[in-house]
Amino acid sequence: MHINHMWSKASKLAQLLAMLVTTALVMLGVTTLPTFAAAPTLKLAITPDETSYLSGVEQRYVVEFACASTTDDCLDSVVTITLPHTVTPAGNSNLDSAPEGVNATATAGKKVVTPTIKAPTANADGLVTYNLGTVAAGSSFQTVLTFTAPRGVTPGGSTVTPVATFSSGESKETSQATVTIKSEPTPQLSKTGPVATPKNVDVTYQITPKYDTNVDGLNGKSNMTDVVITDPLPTCAKYVSSSASGNTKTNTAATVESSYDPCDPHRHLERRGRQPRVHEHRPVRHRPL
């Protein structure tokens, strides 16, 4: 009798445990566990048409991006393109040289989005922004970015690096492209005056420093700095007067220093200046002895 009673208690305990396990399995079967969306797969590339451009010439970049997920849409999608100042050959940011004439097309693809454009300033980078919102899985887009590196203030060998960023949720993709700026001063000098002049009559002639604009105009030109022009007088001439004027770095008319040195036969006329932009005219008068 004692053995049977013990077996009865063990049997009841086993039945109770089985009921608990069954109940737990049933509860797990009808309970929805939390799910987490996979991070979206993003693709992004920015590609320049050329690896180098003349200053003043429009640069063109193609920006391509896609929600590369096969099933999940890309939510809260934003594409930005940062436009920094140019960097000098010495590696310094050039605050005088920021991208000019920035333009970006609307997206080409299943979803057309027009960008907002914030032009760069002396103290801040430029920014192009595409607020895409929800992008369907598998969708791809293309847009075109254009701008110029300012001529004159962008030294040759400088670089500019626009940086594109594509973000969606916790995912982010970045792409950048570096382009080299070609620029150099191309000085030219001309001197005009009468072929012959009677004795004791003042002679006036002009010396004109300028840029060589026969190729590409003023594109690809950097400002001339610390310019000095000298003109020796003929041994038979007596200095009367001289003056100098022209366009400065700010492209405004200006009078610049002009002097005569009677002690240096090779430096009778001197002009010192900084960064003329286009040209100068210098009337010089002397009297044949």
C-alpha cells in the first residue's frame, strides 16, 4: 500500500509538469516576439567628368545613389553634398577660394526631388541637400552637380573635394572626389609711342602689363603678385613725368605708385603693385635732349 501511494503522487506530479510545459508552449505559440528591421543597404558614388579643371571653368560631377535593399525600403533618406573651400598646394584651406555658381539638378529616377542649395561663404562650406523620405527597395537615382573654382584667387595645383553622404536610419554611406585646379599667371607687356619726335618736344608713350588671354581668356589665370615694372630711358632723353593706373585685385580702378630713379640707368621708371586683375595703362613722358 505504501508503494502504490508513492507512485500515485509521482504520477500526479508528472501530469502537472506536463500540463505546465504544454501551457508554456501554447503561450509561446500565440505570443508575438519583437522584430527588428534590418539596416538598409545603401550605395553612393560621386564621379567628376575630369580629374583637373582650369579655374573659372565649370566642373561637372555625377552623383549616383540607391536603396540597394531587396525587400526593405530605406526610410528617412537624405543625401547631402558638402562643398568645401579649395586647398592650396601647401595643404591650407583657401578662404578666398570657395566654389562659385553652384547648381544641382533634381533627382533622375522613380522619385523626383529638387535639392536645397546653400552657397559657400568665406567662413562656411556650401551644402546641397536632397530630402528623399522613404525610398522603395531597389530604387536608384542620379543627379548632376556643377560649380567653378574662382579664377585669380585659386593658385595652380590647388584641389577641391566635394563630399557626398547618403543616410537612412542607422545606415550611412560616404563618397568623395578630388579634382586639381590648373591656374597660373600669364603676364604680357606692351609699349607704344611715336616713332620719331622733334628735339625738345615731350614724348608720351604707354606701357601696358596684362594677361595673355589668347588661350581660354581669363580662365586658368591666377593673380600676379608683387608686380614691378621698370623701363630705362634713352641716354638722349630727360625724364618729365609718369603716372600709373589700372584695375586691382578687387577689379576697381586704382592709382598706383610710379617713381623715377636718376641714379640707376636701368631703372628709370618703376611701378610696384599687388595682384592686378586685367591690365594697366601707364603714360610716360620724356623730352629728347
